[in-house]
Amino acid sequence: MDWITILRSLQSDFVNRISSGSLLHCQTEGQHSELTIISGERLRFLRNFCWQMAEKYKRVSPVRDVFTSFLKGKLGEEVVKERLANFITEVDYEKRIGGDGNVDFTLSNNPLVGIEVKSRCGTIDTVKWSVTAEEVAKNKVIVCILIQEKVNEAQAEYHLILAGFLPTEMIKLKTGKITFGIDQLFYGGGLLTYLQQFNSSSQNYLKREKIAIYQHGSHVNSHSHDSNNFHKYEHEEDDLVYSPEQLIQLYIQTGDDSFARGNYESAIISYHGALKLNNQLNYHNTEIYYKIAIAKYQFGDYEGAISDCLQVLKLNPNHIKAYQTIGLSRYQIGDCQGAIADFSQAIRINANYPFAYINRAYAYLKLGEHQAAIEDCTEAIKLNPNSHLLNNNSLNNADFIDTIKKHLTNHQDFLRVFQEMSEMTSDNSVASKERANYRYEIEDYEGAISDYTEVIKSDIDDINSYLNRAKARYAIGDKKGTLEDYTQALKINLSDADTYLHRGNLRWELGDTQGAMEDFKKATDLYNQQGKIVEYRQTRELLLDLEIEASLDILNF
């Protein structure tokens, strides 16, 4: 019998015991317990913390709502902290800008292994937890907590059930989110054992991660190139195990790992560790400087990124990506002329580098040089039709189009831009799609339909073009064509609840009550599966109204 079958069987027994109240309650930290009780001083501390957070984020949401949301989360985290104890380390999201990044805990011996905690109130028959694709990507397990009481300021004691866990490797989710109930979880008693495999299988990583430990009491000095004074690294023990060259690679790998997780400050610190050893050995490694530069750029330290790229160019005057990064940094701080000069230098080094053209186009637009911007954009697309999509450090095509809109108030001039882009590139589907969207905005529905049709000819599975053409067709009263486009879109994506809802409304409007009811029922089921409660309730009400209407017709009332 495999471990999955065992944990599923234990979960089934556990769910039955919840109803009878026969739960395992152990108060020893680090030991398994199905029930955790939080009250008294411990609860008071959590409340105070949550009020602090509520005050901090009061501009975003009502204070009491923020308090309740934070308290739910902290109660669940307390359960996991007590059960796993020193095996895990809490992510200090109070000090992080933008929250905890969908990771609540990491393994103490392997910070790459993330753990996300989901806390919900309710009963075992109705409670649902949901997880997004981003959370799945960032964590190894999702731990689910069931709070038996309603969460509010007055509650004096909480009884929290470790409902179970779900390994993310079993969740096949690339976009959106999924919802699941308690029966789909694995028994919580197997959580620690499951996580232990990520300790034993990552000894090489653990050694590598250890050397990134540093001591600092203030923010990183973004402009300093004196790496000897940058930070004190605690790698003395590693000097006995690795050669300096190996340590350099370990620092770089640690920095790369941090960069990949979006932890740019840690990446900068690790790269500086490599730079410190590199300088001691009198090596000249342009790529370390460049790695520091791009990490600083992502971190928002544009001046620091420029400074490090200049170091790169001292060592390699033809480093095209250094010019690209300097240009992007100058653009971010408002120096568009300087940015154009750097992108132009990149083009002089390699005239076939599309990203330099696309970024220079954006800088030209900011300066009002529209024709130059159009020429650069079309040149970039000629070199690579997807250049506006492939480079994270380049402008987004939608941004480009939006910027053109701001500067070109005449509709015909704006449409001319799209025509020129179409004529100058072999693949004109991008320009056609953007032109179609613009025509729809200015209520040129016939023109929009024509352009969407052209896009569909080049890509018969472009679902957004079908949906947008459906809106344009509806606007001119072509309800039959609208219905055909909705139907075609659903052939491409059978899980699109919104399109079922739209087609249902159209069928109702056309007098096809049975067809409308079928579509509303499908939309209701999908919204429920996807955890979209508001949409579920609204569509359910529509379905009930239609069922009542159909019943009245049958009964001849």
C-alpha cells in the first residue's frame, strides 16, 4: 500500500471523527495534533499584531475587514508553527514590501521549499479552500486549517483543526485557481514526514545556502563598489571545504536562486559575496557585475544598476546587454535622451538586436517623436515578430499602443499607425488585433469585425478574437453571428464560465429558454468549481428565475 492510499484512508477516518468531536489534542510543540486551541495571552498578542497591520493597510480596505483577514491567516499559521516547530522558519512578511509573496513558511534547512497556509471558517460539509497557480508554483505543500468559530475581535478562544495538506506537485494548474474540500486533502499527521524528504534530498543546496548568511543592520548600499565593506559573510567554515573558485560559483548559484524567486536584495548580497572573492583573486569577471546590475534594476535601484553596468563596460566595451540595462535604467529615472543614446549604442554593436529597437521606440514616444517610434517598433517586429513579448525588460505592446493613443488624438492617424506596422511586418496579426480593439472603442464595429476576422483567419484558435467579435456583432444587432462566436469560443475552452453566462443571456433574449437554462447551469457549476462565490450566486439567481418562469409557462399561470 503506497503512502497516498494510507493518508487518504487516515483522512477519511479523521473526517468521521470531526463530526463526533473525537480529535487528537496534543499540546506539546513539534508533536502532531489534530486540534489546536488558542486563547489568553497568545491570542492577545496575535490580535495586537493584526490591529497594527490593519492600521498599516487601512487605505486599501476597511480596518475591521483587514483585521479579520489577518487574524484568520495568523491563527492558521500558529497551528503550523506549533506542529512543525523548529523544522520550519516563518517568512517575516511584516518587513517585506508587498506581503509574503504567497509563501508563509520555508524549511529551516532548505529555504527553497515553501509552505502556504490556508485558513477558513465553516463546517466540514461546506468548507472550501482555494489555491492559485502562483501559490502552487511557489510552494511544495498547501496546509489547510479549519477555524470552528467566527473570527472577530470579541472571540475569546479558537478551536483550530489541522484539516490536512495537499502536495502542490499533484496540482496541475498553470493559470487561475482551483477549489477543494476536506475530503480531497491528505491526513495532517503525514505532513512532517512528507516534508522531511526535501531535507534529505537537498544536501548540496543546504551547503550552498549556508554561505549566503550575512550580517547587516541597514539597507544595502546600492552605489558602493567596495565589496570588502559591503557585508560581512559568514563563510569561514566553507573555506576549509571549498576552493575560492568553488566558493565564487556557490555564491553565484545562491544569487541566481534568489533572483529566480524574486528575492532581489538577497541576490545582490550573494553576488557581492562572489565579487569580493573575485577581486581578492584579481579576476576580471564582467558577468558578476552584470548580474548585480540586473538584480539592482529589478529591485528598483536604477542608479546602482547604471553604476554596475559602467563597470561592465570598462571591462567589455561591447557588452550589448549592459547598454540595454543602462538604457532601461535611464528611462526609468526620466532620462529619455540618455536612454536613446544607450539603445542606439546597443544597435551599433548589433543591428539585429530587436529589443534595443523596441525599447528605443518607447523612449522616442515619451519624447513625442512618433514617427521614429513607429519605425523602431516595426523594425523590431521585422527582426522578431514576438520581440514585444519575449523580453521582460522591454516595453509591453499594450503599453506601446496605449502611449500612441495618448499622443495621437486623431482617429485616422492612429489607424494609420497600425496600417504601417502591418505593411512593414510579415505577421500583421498583432497590428490587426490592436486596430480591431481600437475600432471597437471608437464604435467602428464593422471595421472591428473585419479586423477580428482577419486575425481569426491567421489563428483559428484565438479565443479572445471570437469573444471580441461577438461583442462587436452584438453591437450592430447581429445576434446570430454573436451566438456563433460564443459557441466557437466554447469549443476552444469548455471551462469558460463567463462565456456560458453571456451565451445564456443571448439565448434567453432570443427566446431559447431551454438553451439559456443549460448555459446558466453550466456557468453555475463552473463558478462553483472555481471558487467564484459572487458570480456563482448571481448566476444561480438567474437560473432560478428562468426555472420559475418556465414552470409558470407549463402550468399556464
